[in-house]
Amino acid sequence: MTKKFEKQPPGDVRAFEVGGNLLWPNMALSEFFVVLALCRRGPSTSAEVAREVSTWLDAPLPPGGLKRTLHVVAGLGWARHTEGVYAIRSAGIKIMRSCHVAYMRMLAGGPAHSDAAVHKCCIEEFERS
């Protein structure tokens, strides 16, 4: 039996503007992780990024476990890859800034998350750790 799939409706959002920068709604979680790690650490190897992300996940990642994602992020123009070292580019910083703006708005807007100040403190503490 063959399944029929409906075509995507018109108007599919590929990117939208948040805080004056484009935000990509189809950003993979692994892309988010590596861009955030590069923003925090500065220029890093694949193994260093994997080690950083491992601490957030509380699970070990192999040293090359995020290499494919790092190449994708570099291909999108969010990072630069030179001789095994990845460095964040201004476009990557803008993406992270847009994500943080969107997350803060999201956390402040619902009845289950009514206290934006508490969430902001939690995010700031997470950023320091």
C-alpha cells in the first residue's frame, strides 16, 4: 500500500526576523549547540566543542561527534573553518542573539512561565556555569 503525502502548504517559513536578525526555525539542536559553544569558547577544535557540549548534556560525546554539524554550520556561514579550528562569525553571533531574544519572549509569555525575571536569572546562571 502506498501512502499519499499532501504537498506542503504555501507560505512555509524558512527564516524570520527577531531582534533585527534572521532566525532559522529549522535550525537543528546540534547546530544550536555548536554555535553556542563557539560563541562561548572562541576558536575551538571539533574535540573541544564536543567536550563543551558533553558537559551541557551530562553525557560524553566522541571527540569527532559534532564534526559533521560543525561543517554544516561553517557552510551556512555561521562559523569559519581553518586548519581544524572552527571560529564563530558575526552571522553566528546574530543567530544566537536572535535565539536568546526569542527564548526570553517565549518564556515570559505563557501561564506556566509567568515570571520572566526568574527565567532570566536561570539562563544567566546557566551561561556562567
